[in-house]
Amino acid sequence: MVNGKEAMVDEFVLHRIGTGGAPSLLSDYSAVLQGPEEQEFLRKLFLKPFGSVCQTHEFAEKDGQPNALAALCQKAADGKALVGVSRAIAKVLIDVANEHEAHSGDLFVARFTGVELGSAVHDALGLLKFDDKEVFIESRVEDEALAMQLKRGLGGRKPDQALLVVFTPGEPTLLVIDDKPQNPFWQQAFIGLRAKHDHVNSTRNMLDMTRSFITQQLPQDYEIPKADQIDLLNRSVQYFKENTEYDRGSFAREVFQNEEVAGSFERFGNRYQEERDVDLDERFAISADAVKRQARVFKSVLKLDKDFHIYIHGDRNKIERGVDENGRKFYKIYYEQEL
């Protein structure tokens, strides 16, 4: 989704967020580290954690009022001094964190250029909160002898909560990390967000709906062997991998190859959209990144008792299902070569 390999961390500010009576400390300066080694470290610390985030969001109104965090992030996008903007952000976070009994921690506010999202490059703002530090060993030479010391700091640890605001045309695109998503503290109370209506979420939602239809609804409507369900899952993913545009009509005809099943798919989609409050567009550009990540949950494993697992990735016609004269169920598999 996000590629930060060529991005630059222009500057960043560190604040200490105190809760439960612990003091908060707000910095009055920013750090600028331009060396290649320093930039590589900062990209790893600040941007790499967002590389696995595949859901996009946008700022929403909060209780009918303009979103305060959105306004502050826009000031950063407009070139306002990062120290002042970050201090205002930290103050909002301190109030929210105390209201929701969140942990104390370090808040980094970083300004980026050259962040790649999809096929375009944008400026971005990162808010990353680390509740704890990792232990590492520092070694050094003192008086021609080696000395070691245990220290605590940040390096390989991922943030507990984080927000990357990518300044895409129109509304910013938000990517969120939250180790406690069931707690409204970060996503709702502090950020105030909603799913963004874009091709990423359209791809993700349609794949989720399709998998639910094949694995849950279809077996209720028809007597369908598990191998046939897996074949439909494989064909669904293949459609998304081979096409750049999704069209619900052509998808249903190509995957299900049956008008009655295609009609059932359409009706299920309408119910799914209403019950889950998600957008299921008839047509949209397919997000290859979303397909790559969602395809992992399309299980292609046929489990037979506790003895065998058969992975089905190809031609369904090479598998036959039956029952022998003793009532034992079997699958017959045809192949051309043993790899």
C-alpha cells in the first residue's frame, strides 16, 4: 500500500504524553537528520510499520463539529511550523488520553516528502505513539577495553498507535495502526475517522462479500461440495488478479457461470451492504495491493477428517468425488507430473 523507500523525513518533533497524573513534556524544537544512515533509520521507524496497512480512511466530523485534528494536520500541509502544530496535536492527545485512561508514551510528529501511495507520490504527516521502549545492548571501547551497557530505546519496535496522513488530492488519505482497536481512544476519540470511499476499500469490501457468499450463503442455497466452493474462491481471486476494472455483472457471469447463482449473489450483496454499512460499487478500479492482502484469507485447503489436507489451486476438473461400494467417501485426483 504505502511505499516509503524513497521518502524523506524532513523533520520531526518528540513529545511526552503523560496520563494518570504522570507529567507531560512538550518540546519546543524539531530534529532534522539528513544523513543517509539517519534517513534510513527514520524511514524504518516511522514509515515501514504502515507498509502492511491495507485499509484507507478519511477524517470525519465529530459530533457534528469540524474535526480539530484534521484542521491541525492541514496546517502542517500548508507549511506551518511543525513545532507549533505538533504541540497543538499533543495537547489534544493528552486530553483524550486522560479521558480514556490510555497509557503514557512518546509521541513523534514527523513531516515527510516523497511518500508513495498507489502510483503517485505525496507529502505526508505521521503521528506515532510508543507506549514502551525495547531493551538493547550498547557496546563501546573505553581505555582499550570493551564496555557494555543495557539501555532502553526505540529501533525495531512498532508503534502502539499511529496515524499517517497522506495529503492526496481532495481529502487526505489516512492509514491507521492501533494495537487496541476495540478501545475508541485512538481511532474515534482522537482521530475521528471513517472508511474512505475509494478503490482500495471497494476492492477489499467486494472480496470480503464474495468470500462470505461462497462460504456461508451458497451452501445454504445449494448442495455444493467443498471442492467446488474452493474452486469458486480461486476463480474469484483470479478475476481480481487478471483484471484492472471490476464489473459486478461480468464477474458474476465469469465466476459462477449460472444465472440463478449470479442472482443469488446479487441479492446477497444488497443485504450485505445494508447490514454491514459498506459500499459495494457496481464498477471500480481494482487495487492490486488490496487483492494481494485479501487473497490470503481465501482458503484453498480441502480438509478430509484429520488425516489429509488437499490444496486446490488449479483445474477443478482434475478432481472427482465419490463413494465406494463400502460407503467410504473419496476424492480421485488426476495429475500429469509429480513435482
